[in-house]
Amino acid sequence: MIRRNIICFFYVVFLFVLPGCWDYRDLDELSIPSVGMYDLQKGTEKKEGDLNVAGIIPVLYSEADKKYRIEYITAKTVGETREKRSSSSPDSYFPGSLQVGIFGENLARQGIKRATDILFRVSKIKDTIYMAVLEGDIKDLEKIEMKEYPNPGVYLLGLLRKAHKDSFLITTTLYLFEVQRITTGKNPVIPLIKMSNNNIVISGTGIFKNDKMIAKIDLKDTRSLVLLRGGRGKGRIPFIINKDGKKVDEGTVDVKSSRKVKVIREGNNFTFFITVKLQGRLMEHYSQRFIIDEKPNITGEEIERAVKKAIEKDCREFVKKMQEEFKVDCLDITKYALAKWRNELQDKVEDGFIENVDIVVDVDVVIKEIGELT
């Protein structure tokens, strides 16, 4: 009987204790940033210059006039800005909800490790934060008025997360950036964003060496970068067909991409063969006589040749630019040489390697679905 009473007592205690969260904090007591923004203080270009750190923070009070606020704190380090926030913000700061990291162009050129180091050392912060470099000042984001979204953070998260899924654009997370930054022979790339007509758009890609942005490329070169860099992409490619000096057709194909890389060596000379494979369907064209005619003006093979010619030209121009201007392997092909000759190349691939190899690009296009005239 006594034993039964003791057991019942503990059951009753557990019923009260187990559901409890002793360290809980009401949501309306927290500052929950959806976007972290990092840049050098405006007008400062020195390495030791102050950082301007900001957060887009949803407002959880239903009575508030605005659905979000942007907090700016300036200090020598990101950690110091959090200390300063304690004296200027009435809410407890909770960075674990961070979804997007935006880095100003000036900071990116000096090195963003100064801003990202703390993100890796705080266990509450996830490593799948989506990254972008802003062309302009982070305070320009204050000018945005997005009535369709509760705050710009929701828009930015959606924009950066799905960018690579239906177009030839780059998506980079904090974890992916760090892995590429510290791996021999790899160099990170981060999407560029900018303000355009009271909106935020992806404008290109930043090319990095370690944690410093060394070059910017536009959307056309970004497509070449994505195709040559590998991974499975998807997007639309326009084409033009000329005959006897006249344009006879133009349109768009919807394709998926993949690549194959082969490397051969003759002494100290290395040659990389990159085959870009494009496979998809015809989306649109304007020619009035096409495949179903007895004597068509345009054939599916001609469309494939037109796409192949245009993409090969763009890719080869990009390779030349990479070797002569960027001088870093942003195509992620050095790993194929390291896989075969790592002991010899380990200490040589970071400087003067990619500039002096031969890179041969071939594009293989297959348009399976041609469709009918409408």
C-alpha cells in the first residue's frame, strides 16, 4: 500500500513537471531576425573600419502599425553589436531564426569572414542560411515597400531559395560557402542582388577567392558559370536561326543541364574537357513553316545547332575571362586533377594553376519535344 502511494505521488509530480518549459520565453518578448545584413560603415573602406550590422525583424504585436522593423547597430565586431543592442532594444535578441545573410559589396571585397565567423560559433544558428551580396548600401532596403509580403525577409528567402530551381542562377548557403572556402582548389560564388524599381532582383554573381569577392559577373555570364560549374540546372535559352544572312526563326527552348569533365595530363600540361549536356523541349518559335510541313524551312536539328553554337560561344568567352581576369577556378574542375595527382598538385593549385591549363568546351543539345504549330 505504501509502495503504491509512493508511485502515485511520483506520477502526479511528473504530470506537472514534464509538460513544463522552465526556460520558455513568450514570442512577444523576443527579437526574431529573419534577415541579417552586414556591411562596412558608409564611407569607411579601411580593414579595421566599423561594421554596420542590421536585422529585419518581424513585429509580433498585432496592434503595431508596421509588420517589421530594421535595427542598425555599428561596432568593431558583430559580437559587439549584440552587446550594444542590449542597451537599445527592449526585446531579447534570438538569432537562431536567421534565414538570410546579406553582405554589402564593400565588406565582400574586404572579406566576409569578419561577419560570418560568429555565425558558425553560435550553435543556435543554422548553417543553411541563404547568402547574397548587395550591390549598394544595406540602408537602401529601407526604401522597399512590399505590400504583398509581411516583410522583405520573406521575399528574400523565397527569391534566393528557389533561384536555381527554374533558372540558371546560383544559390549559396552559409555551409556551402564555408566548405568551398576552406577546400583546396575550390572557390565560392554568391548571388548578387540589387534594388530595381522598388524591388529586389538577382543581378548576377560574385566570384570569390577564399572569403573575398574579386569580381562580379552579369546574368549572361552567370548562365555560363552555372552550365560549366556543374550540378543539375534548369532554365530557358533563346535561339536565333539565320539563313542567307536573314533571320528565319527565333524562339526559346526549356532545358535541363548537366556536365561531364575529363582531364588528361602530358608532363606539366593539363587539359580539361568539359561537356555541357542540354536536354529539353521547344517552348516557342515564330516560323510559319516547321517540321510538320512537307518541306519545312526549319528542323529540330537546326534548333539544336543554333543553341549549341550560342552556348559554346558564351561558355568559351567565359572560360577565357576566368583564366585571364579572375585567375581562380570558379568552375570547380580542379578537383578532377587533384583526384588523380593530389600529392603533386596539393600545394600548386591555389596560385598559377587554372590560368595555365587548357580548357576545351563542347555543348551537346537534344531537343526531344518539338510540338505542333498553333
